Amino acid sequence: MFSRPTFLFILVVSLLFPYVRLLLTRFGVFREVQDYGMDGCKKLDQLRFCESLHIERDNGLVFFSCEVERMRWNPVMGLLDESVDNQSGKIWVYDMVGLDGQPYPLKLVNFVGQFHPLGMTVVKHPHEVDTLLLYVVNLRTAARVIEIFKVGTRKPQSMEHIRSIQHELINSPNDIHVDLTRAPSPDGLYSFYVSNDHGYENPFMHNLETKLGLPFGSVAYYNTALQQPQIVAKSIAFPNGITLGNSHRILFVASTFGNAIFGYHVESSESEPFPQLRFNSTLTIPVDMSVDNLDLEPTTGELYAAGHPKALKFLQHVRDRVNNRSPSKVVRIIDPENEARVEPVFSDSGANFGTSSGAAVDHTRNIMFVAGLYEDSVLMCST
């Protein structure tokens, strides 16, 4: 017979083992990563530590959200060195029309204070010709904030700040999707979805969520006319990239620690201030990595996802990028609202290009860009 302490030990281990194994699997401990799809790619070396990107296809402009001090300033991962420059982050632009130019940063106009960008999206201004609206998550010291800027479409050199949005229900914003299915507010701003990657702001609980992959994140919807948000989806393990599908009836949410992309049916009408989201398990798309950002290619309806196939290596890389290389992976999901067939597009062991956090494709120009959260460049690849 076992002694009582031995019995209790065996019982605890047997109860915890399935969860620990699941956690190790989701963190990629047992995954092997093969190099694939690097041919036809070149590096844009000016673009360092870029988290997300957006292709404005009509104008041939690509926007990148970059933070050169990310090794010291990344509140998502608990890095808070307040000695970094207040505006070390930049939004960069690359013009695809010539393909022989160089990326360059936009100058901040009418903006004072810290600027450390993370998730970002760009849409056309509803009223002003040749003008874009840029929505950016700003990782300030006191709180994460949504910043909205105006940007020109013809060789833009600056971005003019027009509003900051902060609310307790948008406590940990990571990515943004602007809702073009609803009319803009009287001042010309669209409402938007925003993912909250963590539920707790307390440093200990925030870190516990990260290390254990706990499902305390959420998605909020901000109504710009009412200037109020509402939580529309919750209990998600690190919700990250978000985007509506081509039908505008499905919202896709990347769950970084769920190794999946979740689908929510959207029920929305102009008579209601907030949409209703209904989770549908049949729309869940398993992905063999910790999914980061998403991008929808509008001409094909394909969904592109970048992420971290070995998330434990990524967490180690955050603290020491010299001795811990974090692999990269990009997949495309064909017909994501129905068949949802997942196909590999790019992967790397981390030796050539690691920490992939965002990918976007322009099928008209046959170009793909891949951003790496802790990389010294962005990849530009022919497709």
C-alpha cells in the first residue's frame, strides 16, 4: 500500500499531467520547425522590431508598426524600462508602386507624450479625399491607449493626431479591426473591435496569465458616436489579431495560447449600439503555432496568420535574443468561413528570420510582407 503522502502526490501528478502536457504542446515544446518559403524573399533592414503591418492596396502603401526599444519596452511581456525614449516607436511607410524606394518613418503632428505602437490598422477617411485614418494601439506607461491619426495617401510624410481613446474596458488592447459595416460618427470616425490580450493589469496576475495561458482575455467593441465600449467576447486565452471575414458576418480572433483562430457570428444593426457576437465552435481553426496577427486578402478572401511555432522559445527570446532564437511561421487559410483549409506559406527555424508576428499579401502585385516582433528587418517576398 502507498503511504498517504505518496498517494496524494500520485493523485496530484495524475490530475495535473494532462494540463501540463497540453500546456507544453501549445507552447510548442514538441514541435519541429523546417525552413520553408524563404526563396524569393529579401530583407528591408531599416524596419526593426515591427509588430504589425497593413497593406493599403489601392494606393500601394504598406504601413509598419515598429518599436526599436522593444527589448526594454513591451508591457505585454512585462518589460517596462522607463528610461527608454518617449517616442522610440514609429509608424513606417513603404511605397510598393516603384519597389525601388526605401521605407521611411512618419512624423508625429499634434501629438505630445509617449508613443510605443503595437497593433494597427488603416482605412480610408469617409469624408476627406486622399486621406486615411490610422488606428494604433499605444503602449504608454500609465495605460494602453488607442490613438487615431490622419494620413495622406500621396507620399505621406506625417501623421496628424486627432483623438486618444482610453477606457477601463479596453484595459489591455493588442489589435484593432475597424468596422466599415456601420456608418461613421458625425466627426468621421469609424467604430472598431479591439482585442484585450490579458484580463488583469496587476503585474503578478498579468504574468501568470502569460505563463499559464489562462483564458482571461476579451474582445471589446468601441462605438465612436457614443464614445463607449462594450465587451462582446470573453474567456479567450491571449486574444491577439482580429479581422472580419469577407462576408462581414464572421469575426476571426487569434488565440495566441489557444493555438487556434476562433470564429464568431456577428449580429449587427444600426438600431443597436453594439454588435452581438456568438461563438461557433465549428468555425474554430486549429493552427500549429501560437497565432499572432491576422490579415485578410480581400481579392481572394484568404486569411493569413503569422505566429510562433515554439512559444516557449519565444518567451526565452524576449529576455535574451542572442542565445535563444525563436522560429517563425506563416500560414494561409483558404475559405476560412467554410472549409478553412490551412496551408503553409513560410517557416524558419529562427536562424534567418524569427519571431514572425504579422504577414500580409497583395495578390495583385504578388508580394508578401512578414514582420518580426524582435527582428532587425521585415521580409518582402514574391508570391
